[in-house]
Amino acid sequence: MTTETISDFSISVEQLADPQNFSIQQLFHALETNPNSGILGDSNDLYRRRKSFGSNNNFSSSSITKKSFHKLTLEAFKDTTIILLLCCATLSLVIGIKSNGLQEGIFDVAIIFLPIFFVVNFSVTFRFFKARWISKKRMARKNKVIRVLRHQQLQQIPTSELVVGDIVFLESGDEVPADGILIQGNSFKFNDGISNLPHERIHHVLFNRTKLVEGNCMCLVTAVGENTERIILMKRVTRFQNDGHESKLHRSIDEMSSFLDKLWLSLSLIFLVVQVFRFLLWNNSWCCDKDRDPKGVKTTVEEIMNEATKYMRRKRGGNGTNKVNGLVAMLCILVFSLKDGLSLGIFIILLYASKDFKKSHQIIVHKLPSCANGALVTTLCLSKTPEFVLNFTTLADLWIGFEKIKNMSAVSGGAKDIAEEVLNTLCEGICMNIIGGVVDEDALLIWAEKVLVGNIEELHGSCTIVSRENRNPCKGLCGVLLQRNKEDGESLHVHWKGEPKQVLSMCSHYFDINGTMQTLDEEKRELFNGKIATNGVHGYGFAYKRVIRQEEERENYPVDTEENDTIIAKDGLSFLGIVVIKNPYSTELRRTIKVCREFGVEIKLMVDDDLNTARLMALNSGILRVEEDLQGAIVEAAEFRCSPKEAQISMCHNIKVMANSCPADKHLLVHCLRKRDGHVASTSTSIRDLPSLKEADVGIFIGENCADLAKEDADIIVVDSNFDKIPTIIILGRYVCTNLEKFIQLQLVLNISAFTSNFVLLFYNPTNDQDQQLTHIQLLWVNLIMEILGALFLALITSAIKPHESEVDQIMLNYSKPTTNYGTGAPIVIKNMLGNIAVQSMLQATLLLMLSMKGKSIFRVDEASLSTMIFNIYVLCQVFLLIISAIEITRTRISKGNIIRRKKWLFMASCLILGIIFVLQVILIQIMSKIDHREKLGIKQWSICIGTAALSLPIHYSAKMISSAMQS
């Protein structure tokens, strides 16, 4: 097909991005389509449309580069830990061949290499097949069939063949395949979250992947593929380019684990190099003896292979060159590779928390780290939800005479002529007698514009102000003398506004509901003061008087002069009515905003309303306080959008309200806030705002609308559409963070003490024929019970002390801000945790070393019994550390008040978990005595083990007392 046969359309992709600028007939004409016959639909027409407006290919599947399996494997081998492991394996190969011969050395090293390749390929295989599954899922969506009208015929085509200009027919259950405009429909309802919000718009715009839940409709396609609003915004989302994007919490934990892995592996590698030099240069007789098992070097190498893999962070040694160590290493990897970067214990804690969120609070967590990330939020970006929709009729109550006007819409449209004259006079008094700058007066002006007048500029143009008195509204009465331009200048009009009692004192008459002027005697004046003036939160009284001008006055003060000092009449006025200003937002919404602000969360409002309305929304809801209403606090989205990138990042911190904002502006603000190293949460009920939720650290979708799509982009869904659940998410996240801190502390103590004692013993005497104090199986056992049962124990403790929803607000006001800021440069292990880790690690490492060297003489037992007792004491030390962690959790300020109420349940749960750990330990000791020919422990030995491990309690609290004394 030649280019000469192709003609351009009279509308561009950029213009179609905002179809509200065109009428439906203009769009039909520009796109060469109509609702009766559709597009022409031949090959030439389809080619023109795809060339001009693009095709409906799925951006998600086409933009992500598909990597082959071998490329993913090569990338995995570039990891520093894997490189260090390969170095260890190479050294092991040299030592193994020299010590045991070529065949035995290669066999032993193969056992070491196998876990490395298994770990790498397991992760790569998982990522490879996950990517293929996602791709197939997207292709299935892409190949869905849709009904369109082409050349006066209904056709069924795959969604990928849809073009701009197509007339699409949708039925209940169908997804909108592209962006478009609703042409007509029958009892239709979409789950886009937009239909519930009032909009002043020409067209009902539909967006890609919105679902029609009821009825049927017909729509015109205006954008397809990469030109749809969702895909354009998703291109900007930093997390969208990598499906494996990790949360800040996830990344921080991995960074900490990776650092410790490399540290321990490097120390072991240094020790191994020293051993190699000793072996090759100084004295190799001890390792070349074929009758001697070379435990020193071989055990160290196998220890490194088992301890340094990413999925198996174990720091222990084995017993020799036999095959058991290799098999045990494989078993360790099979168990721990499933967690893919997160420890099994942290996964259990987060999973338990997410189930608790859903069961107790109707909050569904789709990204597990968000359970904890909610507590770290420093900035909350709010889009307009139904709670924030401003119903202008609720801004004020209007009293005329002794009656309250209940139906303002009926008054403004269907009142009698004389009543309408009174209302017009009242509107004139409101709009011409307000300077602005005061919250209530701004609300009064907006109410008058939206409910009574409709066009303030037209009203201002119809009158000329002759004189003002008391220009500052805060000082009391405000009067204005004006002339209506349509009159001949024979009369002037006096308007006074102020406190109702003050205005009433200037009046001799009043207007009733029918517009009839009545005499205002003292009895009626008292009735006004008692019944009306004290009824509202803040009321304004309005009075009016018509003044006939003398001829000489008209000559001295012509119509076109500026304001002068003409005295305005202050008596003989007629009372027009009272306008009582109200806060349109519920007490619950304002309390939620207040609680979040006092907790230290900065709140920003992003709405598509005009500047004045947005300011009023922020002031009434509490997002913006009067003293914060400074330059830069409220901005137009266009101003922020057009600023340089550096200016945007500096501006975003001061912005409280962004008016006239579209989804792209909301995404930009969230992105800039994250650039400032803030921890940002974003909320919305609309499908259009999902990209900004995906960009945020915590994306909170409020409501069940487009739930399937929200699962992909939002981290948390509040099912019952209750905005008051935001503080609940934050405070429950704090409980989870406290839980995670204690568990991380437990894991670090467990691993540091074991690695330190084993490393010191190996360095102290690497050729010792005795077994190491803690074997692979023993350490695997300790980690299993601590990561599963220990994590479950802490999760149960936290669940038992969590507050009811009625207590959340008070707890947030009394609780301090987070001390840990995961992923923003601050260390995950804070100072307080570091002290606890140091004390407990030193205690356990010292105990293990003392028992290994002097245990037989201290306890007067043989070698076999001592080995079992060392293992038992080590396990019981972790149990007592769990008890310490539980006590500290229950003593935090967020827990007080809940302990007494749930004391019985808490005690039973604690005894159950700790009892299971103790029983399993007893069973393991009995099994080891049969399989490994170890000594059984009697009651005396068990008592010694428990007593020795119990030293953790007094030493821990003694260290805390000393630390507190030093700080004070």
C-alpha cells in the first residue's frame, strides 16, 4: 500500500487525550465514524487508523524485555556472594585433590558445587516460569473477543484488533478494552470508582479495563494500546519497569542479610586462605596423612558452602569429608530457598498480620510488606473519595424570617417572584459585601455562587460600589453602598453584613418566607435572637435598604466614580435573613485527619476541583490549617507540572493542596515526594489513580470497585470503603514493625553467637579431631523452630495485644513516631536493638566457648553428654530470648490496657508455643541418642541446662539498667 492512498484524520492523538474539549458529533466527524454504521473497516481504513492512532497491543507484555534462561543464569552468577562461594569451591578443589587424591577431591568438591548451582538455578527457574505465566495471562486478556460495529454490521474481533473510532457494544461482565466515550446505555453501572463522584463534564469517559457490572452500553473508542491513559502513566511508574521490584522493607532486610553474609563469608575465606598457605608452604604433613580425617580445612570449606548461600544463612560446620555434609547442605537449601530473599520467620509474621487485618478490620493486604510499611508512612496523599466530595448545599443553612429553607435547589429554581426578589437581593448583599481571606466568608461566597447565584462575575459587572465602611470583616459590621448599572441612578442600595444580633439592632423591618415585609418589634427581635441567632455554629445576618438619591447628590457622585466616603445608612434597614455556616464534613473524617497529622503524618490533598473549592475542602477537613495557608501551600496542578524537575522536588514538600489535578499530576507529586526520601502512601477510589498508587510506597485502594485491577497495583484494599481505616493501617503496621524488630534481633543473636563461637574454635585449633560444638543438623533444627514457632509466637503475642478500632485514635496520639525508617538510608538495626544484640550475642558466644573448653570440668560430665548439653543450652537460650522479646512487646505504650483484658488468652498462647518448642527439643534429644549415639540427659542435666540458659534474663535486664543509668 502506498502512502499516497493514506489520508490523515482531522484530530490527533494528543487532542483525543482530552475528549471533553469536543462534542460527540465533532468526534464522530473527526474520526469518520457514526453510531449507526461504525467505521468502514476495510484493510485501508484499519491501516490508516493504526498508523494515526496506534494499535491495541498490550504495553505490559511488549515493553518488558524477555530474557532467556541462560541469560538469567549468567546474571545470577554475577552476585558477589556467588563469586565468593566459587572462590571457596576452587580452593577446596585444590586442597581436596592434594589431601585425598584426584577422584576423592573432585567428588567432595562436586558436593560443594551442587548447592551453589541448585540455589542459583532454583531462583532463575522460578523467575523464568513466573515471567512466562504472567505473559500467558496477559496474552489471554489480549485475545478476548469484543463486539464492534463496522460497515453497518456487528462483528466479533479480538481486543488486540480494536482501533480508534470503533463503536463497541458492552454487556454486563465485559471489560472496557480501551479508552472511550459512552454513547448510550441502559441501566449501566461501571466499577471505575468515578461514577460515584460528581463531575461537571460533557462526556462520560470510560477507561481501559473498567468493568461493566450492570446493564449494557455502547461506546466510542478514543485511545488504544500505548496511548491509553493507564499505559501512559504506567510508563512513568518507576516500579513498573521491574516486576520483581521490592518494597523498602524487603530491600532493607536483604541488604542487612547480604552484608552479614559477605562479612561472614569473607572472614571464613580469609581463614581458608591462611590454611591453604599453611598447607602448601609451611607444614602439610598433618593434612596429607591418609589415615587422618582432614577436618580443619575440609570442615571450613563445607561450612562456607552451607553458611553463605543467599537462601540458607547458616554459619556452622560439619564432621568431615563424608557425603552427609553435602546432603545436609542440599536439605538446608531445599528448606530455605522457598522464601526467596525474605526469611521464613518474617514471611510468617507478615502473613499472620495480613490474615488478621482481613479478619478483624476488612482490610485486604496484597503486598505482604505493606503490613509493616504502613507504620513508616511520613506523607499521605489523598485523592478525592466520596468522603471528600463537597456538597455545596450543606455548606450553610439559610433562614428567611422565622423559617429555615430546607430545599435550596427548589428555592433557587421555583420560588415565587417576590421571594425570588428577596433571594436576589440577598445574593447581591453576599457577593458585593465580601472581600475574602476569611475561611467562613470564603465558604459563604462559594455557597452563594454554587447554590444561589451561578455567576458572580456577571453580578459584579451589574453593580458599581459607591462606598464601603469597615473594610476589614474581622472587626465587625461591614457595609456597602452600591448602584445597579441598569437603573438610572435615582436610587442607591445599602447592604450590611455581620453578627446577626448586631445587624438586627439596625433593622426596623424583616422579610418573611413569602417575601412580604413585616414590622420588626421588640418581641419579634427577641424571638429572632433566641431562635435563630444562637442556632448555628457561625451565622451572618444580612440587612438591606433602598435609598433615593437627590439630584444634587447625583451630580456630586456620578455613577462612574471610584469608591468615596459617603456615609452609609445604619438604621431603618430591612432584615433579609441569616446564613449559618457549617462544616460539610463528618466528625469522623475530621478526627481521622487530625489523628494522622498529630501522629506526624503529613497530608496532601489532590483534587480536580478549582483552587477556591480545593482550599475550602482542605480547611474544613483539617488538612490545611489557617496558619498554614501561605504562599505555596495551595497550587494549581499546571503550575507544578510546568516547573523544572529540581523545583518540583523542592515544591512538593510545601504543597498541601493541589487543585485541578489529573491522574498524571497526582503521579508526579507522589514521585517527587518519594524522591525526597519520604515514605509515601496514596489513597483513591478511582481506577484512574491506580498508577499513583503503584508509584507510592503504600498504595491504599478504598472500596471494592475494580477489585481485580486494584489487586495488581494497590498494596492494600479497604473493602468497606471506610476512610477511617487509615489510622488503623498505620497503628497496626506499628505493631508489625515492633514484631519484626524483635524477630530480627532474635535471628541476629542466634546467628552471630553460633558463627562467632564456631569461628573462634576453628581458628583456635583447626586440626582438632573433636566434633564442632554445633553441627549442621543441630543448627538447622534451631533455625527451623525459631523461624517457624518463634515467629508464630511473636505474631500471636502481637495479635493478642492489638487494640480495638475504638482505641486506635487515642493510641496514635500517645505513641511516638517510628524509630526505624526502612530503605531510606537509616540502618534497619537501630541503636537500642544493637545494644540488645551485643549483650545477648556476647553472652551466648561466651557460654558456648566456655562450655566447649571447660564444660567437662564444670559440669563433671563426659564428652558425649557435654556435646548434648551445649546444644540444649543453646536452644534454651533462644527460648528465653523469645520470652524477653514477648515481655518487651507487652510493655510498650501501644500495648498497655490490652494486656489485662486478654491476659488469660495471652498466657495460654505463650505456654502452648513454648511448650511445643520444649517438647520438640526433648524428642529430638531422644532421637539423637538413638541415631547419633549421643548420651541421654537426665533430670539433673536438664535442670543445669535450663538454669544456665536462664542467665539470659538477669543479664539482659542488668545491661538495660546500666544503659539507662549511663544515658541519664
